[in-house]
Amino acid sequence: MRPGVVPLERTREQAEKIDLQVAILDGIMRTWAESLGRARFALIQHEKAYMLIVPFDNRHLELSIETSMSIAEIGRIVAVIENALRQ
């Protein structure tokens, strides 16, 4: 984590709650995949940050991204992650 950035999860309970919620979202994406095809990623735009979730295997990668970053730049991040996961 970058110095000076306050983590979303300040306590173990908050971390567990966030992990559970992301796992539920991951499960929703996998359920929809049965009829829509595999999801490459989920991007949620909040006022203060983007949340990017990239599913792979039976896991997922979570990233928080500053809102100053453009959608095109986020697309490049997704491409880098996908390329790394293929190797």
C-alpha cells in the first residue's frame, strides 16, 4: 500500500466483512458466467475510488484505484493483469 493511504479495513472484522462481500460478488459473476460467459472483471466506481475485482481460478484480485485514473488506463491495468495470469 502506498504511504499515507488509509486502508479500507481498519479492523480484522472490517477486513473479514469486505472479503465476504467481494466473495459474494465473485460468486455472482461466476453464476452469470453460465449464461453470459466468463467475466473479465468488475469495476465499481465510488466517489473516492474505483474498486476493480478480477476473477481467476477459484480466487480473485481486488484493487482500489484513484478516481483520477481514466477508464482507458484502468483497461490497460486489466490487460496487464490478464497477461500476467496467462503466464
